Amino acid sequence: MSVALVLSAGGMFGAWEVGVWKALSERFQPDLIVGASAGAWNGWSIAGGCTIEELVAEWMDPHTAQIMQPGLHRFGVLRPGMLHERARSLFRRFQPRIPFGLTLAEVPRLRPCLVRDREITWQHLAAACSIPFGFPPVRIGGKQYVDGGLLGALPLWAAEEMGATRAIAVNALNTLPFRVLHKVMRARRPTAALEVTLIEPSTPLGSLRSAVVWSRANIERWIAQGECDGKQAAGAGATLHP
């Protein structure tokens, strides 16, 4: 049995995922990791050996607020400079030690794509968080890509494609607007053969604005809530194998 850790999109709500991982890492080590958007950056770091302390420090760093810098261009309203700089930094500092995959959306075809392991470059990391209508698409190999969360915030299908038979699915986006978007975009789904343990926020994390604006107080609160939710899920289900 191959068990995947699947981390959802979520913008700044990705800090909640860090708290969940802090709780889960004490009793569970995945065979592979898959992520979308902020979950792709979290997953890349975890797969690359990033410690919990380093991951928390990454989210607590005020420079994280500079990633979403306003700046109008023909694709949207956010300048890509700091996003690309952070993607380069993550690529330099971490390389996967276990199988890892991230999802992208090819535009304008709206085709979901899985990129894995040594195929991944800093450009793929940048594209993974290039929110549509915010950041411009990233051109890779003659094609343009944006945030894979556009076509499915929780990429369970990608984990199954990488060989997972079970998934510990950490989904930061469980409120009504995101559920509606999931149905409208007809996100790709896994088969019924994939066994899924779903972990979601026990209380709403905040507004859409909260998901795109860095706040130290929010980051601290979300990490703490994630740790509680992770411990509750691990204790209640007793299905996380070390």
C-alpha cells in the first residue's frame, strides 16, 4: 500500500496545512506527496526535508506578504517578481527526497497537468502559485501554465496517478464558495479505488481577503488551529500508519 500526503490550494490558508502537518508528522510519514498551489510549495518543502520549525518560520516571515504585490498588467493585478524570487529560493534550498508531484493548469486549454520529481523546475513552482487574473501565466516549453488549483484545489487524482492507494487529504478550502467552484470547474476526480482520509478546518479560516493578505496574527492562529485539527483527525481515525 502506497500512502500519499495530498495538500490543497489555499493561498495564505496554506499556513493551516503547516499546523496539520506538524501534528501528523509525529506519527505518519508519507510514501509520496502531491500538492496544488500553496500546497505545492508546502509539499515541495516537506518532500525536500524541511523541518517543521523551518516551515513555520517560512510562513511567519513578513517577506511572505510581499509575494502578492499589486501591479496592473494585461493578465491581472499582481506583479510576479517576488513570487518568482520565492520560487527560485525554494528550488535552490530543497529537492525532493521522496516522490513528489505538483499540479498546474495549462492555459488557455484549461488542461490539468501533473509534473513530478526531477521534471520540476523553479518555473513550475512559480506557475503552481500563479493565481489566474492575479499573476501572469508562466511560459514553460512553449506552453503557458497557471495555478493548478484553478482546476481542482485538492489533487487526489494526481496522487492516484503517481501510484497511491491511500491518501491523507489536507483540504484548506472547504467553505461554500470553493465547493461551488469545484463543481463548476468539474475538477478531475480519482477513482473509487483510492482510499481517502479527509482533514479539513474545524472552523472557517476566514474570508477570501484573508486568503490573499498576509497577517502574522492570522498565520499564528491558522497554524495553531491546523495542529489541533491534525491531532483530532489522527486521534479519531486511528488510520494514520507510521
